[in-house]
Amino acid sequence: MEGPVAAAAGEFPRDPRNYDGPVRLQQIRTRRSGGKVTSGAAAVAQGHGHRDDVGAKLGMWLFLFTELILFGGMFIVYAVYRFSHPTEFHVAATELDTLVGTINTIILLTSSLTVAMSITAIQKGNKWLSFTLVGFTVMLALAFLVNKYFEWGHKFEVGLYPGSAILLNKPPGEILYFGLYYVMTGLHALHVIIGVVVLAGMMMFIAKDKITRHSYVRLEAGGLYWHLVDIIWIFLFPLFYLLH
């Protein structure tokens, strides 16, 4: 008994101030296993990575929650004004092109599918399929913005923009409707632009192997943001385009 006890005692410093805790224990285990790190240490390392991923996802969910509060407040304002001016909101909605709104809805729904498929692809180790799907999502987002550009351009041509003489001569409810339309769809378009930048960054990370089958939390976070952009549009589309 004295031999093993003495050997074990020799592995630890007599002065407690020099004790390194788990680090020292790991060094002892490594020497005794011929220089190989034990499975316990690997599990600890994996545990730290898991906690980092959870923290990143939690931070993204908190950010998305603040975005929902922002748009939720706008939806409440819309509901109040629509209740106050139901007929005028109905008349103003006839000025919007339902076909354009429908096409944009299909575009964004498809983009949600492609970004979800890109995450599945990277989880399976298919790097270039994931890269391609994210790129396709970016193209769909740009198509949405192009449609929105032409839609707004047409409204400006006919004088239906904030502060125009034509719009100021309309009833107060119609003025409020178009004011909300430009603010809410404009803010959404800004989020689409931000999403394009984020997704382009994801493509760069995938190409440089910073996003892999073992580390794809950034792509998941980018996908969550893009899904939020799509969900907001799903609410905007019926409120403005299907009101009539």
C-alpha cells in the first residue's frame, strides 16, 4: 500500500498554493496514458463547445424577440387606424397590385425553404450544396427587392407617396394607410437588405470552412434571422394587399 500511496503523493505539490486543480490532474492522466488525452477531457471540451453554441442561439433568439416587439408595435398601430378608418383603408388598398405582392410572397417562402435546406446540407457534410443553396437564397432576396423597387416606383409615378399633392388631397384614412404602407414595407425591405449581407457572409464562411458539419451555429443563426424576415412579410401581405 505504501508504494502506490507514495507514488500518488509525489504527483501533488506539498504546498497547496501550487496546486493547479483539474489542469494538474489532466497532466497526470495524460502521462499515465502514454500522452493520450482521455475521453473525459474530450467530453469536457465538447461540453464547452455545446455551451457556446447554446449561448449564441439564445442571443439570436433575444435579438429576434426585440424585432418582433418592434413590428408588433407597428401592427398594433395599424389595427387602431384601420378600426378608425375601415372604409378609407379598404379604398386605399385597391391601389396596390395584389399580383406583385403574391409573387413576392412566393419568393420569400421559397427562400425560407432553401435556407433551411442549406443547413441540412451542411449538417450532412455537403459543403458545396449548402453554399449553392445559400447563394440561391440571396438571389431570391434580390428578386424580392427588385420587385419592391418597381412597385414603389410605380406608386411614385402616380403620385401616391408621402407628402405628394395627390395623396394630401385624399381622405385622412387613405393618407394614414399609405404612410403605414411605406414605413412598414420600407422597414421590412431594410431587413431584407441586412439579410442579404448576412447570408453573403455565411457563403464566405462556408467557402473558408468556418462553417462545417461540426460547427454550423452561425448558419443556423442566419437562417433564424431570415425566417423572421419571411414571417413578418406573411403578416404584411394580407394587411396591405388583401384588405380589399
